[in-house]
Amino acid sequence: MTLWIKDPLAILAGGAERGVVVDGGRIVECVARGAEPTTPCTAVFDASRHVVLPGLINTHHHFYQTLTRATPAALDRELFPWLRALYPIWARLTPEALDAAVTVAMAELLLSGCTTTTDHHYVFPAGLEAAIDTEIAAARRLGIRVVVTRGSMNLSQRDGGLPPDSVVQDEDTILADSERLIARYHDASPAAMVQVALAPCSPFSVTTSLMAATAALAERTGVRLHTHLAETADEEAFCLAKFGRRPLDYLESAGWLNDRTWLAHGIHFDAGEIARLAKAGTCVTHCPCSNQILASGTCPVCEMEQAGMNVGLGVDGSASNNASNMIQEVRAAFLLQRGRYGVEKVSHTDALRWATQGSAACIGRPELGRIAPGMQADLALFTLDELRFSGALDPIAALVVCGAHTADRVMVAGRWVVENGAIPGLDMAALIRRHTDAAKALHAG
């Protein structure tokens, strides 16, 4: 089927006022104002009620944490005590609970206009060794594009790290499973629906040996690298005390300062470090909601972009954000960064760019994040029929400043995966029951 998405109310693309033509999972034509498609079309979708965006791209998340939203023991805590409160609960994860958790996370993302998501899964208690396989199976069921990152922790409390002994693995086990996942699932093609990246968790939960070995494996296999870095002042103090160097110096010493790496948070970098990151081609994911809830600080996005860095957006874990909603994350980034830099330096289009082109750069997917011929047909369509939009005159701005929450339609690789605000074939009530039961059982122990 060659589909003309015709005459949108607005579209975030130049020269596409009359919409786009989709064929074979790609955008093959943008139709300018006053023109007709030159491509023969076999179907037409009337988009006159819809604002069309490139599919939003989530570049940092922890799916399993949907099971520990608003956990009383973790409320009103900064990162380190927050983690200490939650690790014992996460240590009880089961395969069934994880499947419910990842399905909820990906469904919530899809409904918010997200077409590609990463996930950083680093908790592997006994019995959960196939966690990444579970995530990929769920993504295939829902039709969302994924970059799953094989996370890891091998520096536990007995070694001077933060996580309990029961959720870490040894280096040989981690590297062997990383190789298995890359060989089985990683697709390097531009149309890839599943890719694998490698993601040791953080300086306070991973040995330098594992960091260096993971970097070498990523270089050998051609996959990307991801980790948390410069999120809190506590992390900086930990690195200085344990390694005698700041987080970025530690990262560089392990062979990670390169254009294969994207980092979550990046709050506590100084001007010289930002320049080094830009020169290396390393990207950063801004996580505004999580950073505000944990009071970690604010990512210096404008300084990073001025230095030449690419900055993406991530919802982060649902235990720190407590949501998996990408269009809401766009609004949060817009408000937080405008509050920091002022109205002349941050606009709604900047925030949308971070969630699309910037995020695509983070994960090394230049075929995503824009509406143009040759790009993958990943699109998010929103309507302005809700009360919150009444009276709005700029449709694209309205999505951000008026607080859009749910997409009406979402397309991934040329296929509708959300229709009329719902995911076809997904029994949402049953999923909520299953997920709620799993969360209660996890907390009960």
C-alpha cells in the first residue's frame, strides 16, 4: 500500500503542507502546498484534524521500574538513598513481572507519540537472565522500534559499590550474554526494528575492568555504548574517592569517550568537559522529569548545543519520573530549560528537536527523527479536540505549551500501531490488572 497522509492541520516539516506519501515503510514524498503527489497512491488518510510530528524517540528508560512507581520508601529522596530503598524490591523481579512491566512501559510510550525507545536494563537477579529477550519479544508484539541496552552491574556492596550482591553478575557472564544478544538480535540496517547496545550501569556499580572490556566489545561488534554519568554530586564525590578522578576522566580512562557513546543525564559537566565531549562526538540524553523529582540538577543543554553536541530526551525510569510519556517529557524539557535560559534561547521547537533529531543522533539512527523523503515512516499524529487546546492558534506550539498527553495515531515503519488513541489488539484493562498484581506481589515480597 502506498499511503498519502493528506492535508494535515499542521506538520513539523518544510515543504510538506499537503502531507506525506508513505510506501514500504519509508517516506517517499513530501507534498508541498498547492501540489498533488507525483507518486501513485493506493490509499489516502485524511489528516485534516491532525498535527503530524516525526515519531518521538526515547533515549533513556528503565522499563522494569513501572512496577515501583510512587513507592513510599523511595519518595522525597535523592539518588543514592532512593536507590538503596528500591534495590531490595527490584531484587525480587520475576520474568512474569518483568513482562508486565515492559509491556506497560512500551504501551505508554506508544500512546504518547513515541515510535522508538531505548531501555537500560541492568538488574539481573537469579531467574531473570533472559530479561533482554523478554523486552524484545514484547516490543515485537506491540510494533515499537527498540534499541535495547544490555545493562550490567558487577560492583556490589561487598566490593564498595551501591547495589546489593543479589542483583549483580560477574564480568564473564555479562560479556558472554552481551555477545549472545548482539549475535542473535542486533540489526545494523537503516530499517532495523531491533538493535542492541551495551550499557554498564554507572561508576558506582561497575568495575573499571568491565567498563573497558565492554568498550572493546562494542568496538569489535559495531554497537553503541550507554551509561549514566554526571547525574549527581554524590556520583562525583564517589568517583573522586574511589578512582581519584572526576566522572568524565574515569569514563575516558575506560575507553568510552568517543562517538559511539551516549550518556544519560550529563548534569554536572563543566565547560572544559563539555568541550571534550563535543570534540569526541559523545551525545547526552536530557531527563528533565527525573532530574526534577530527584533534585539532581539541570542538564546544561544550551551550552552543550553551542559546543556542537547532540542532545536527546529520555523519560528515565518510571520510579523516578513515575511516567513513560514522551510528549509530556518534551513539555517538561521546554519549561525547565526555558526557566534556566530564558525565552529568547529556548522555544517549543527546540524541545521537539531534542526529542526527534537529537535523540536520533544519540542512538546513531540518522534515518529517524525527521519528516523527509527517504526517512523511515515513523510518525505521531495528535488532534487538538480536547478542552486543553481550545482557542490555540499555533497547532504545533499547542502540543507543547498546552500539554498534549496522548497521540490519536502512531505509525512505525509505515504501519499504524496506535489508532484512535488505542493500541489495536491490546486489552488495556487486563494489562493494568496484571501489572498491578505484579507490583503488589513485588512489594509484598
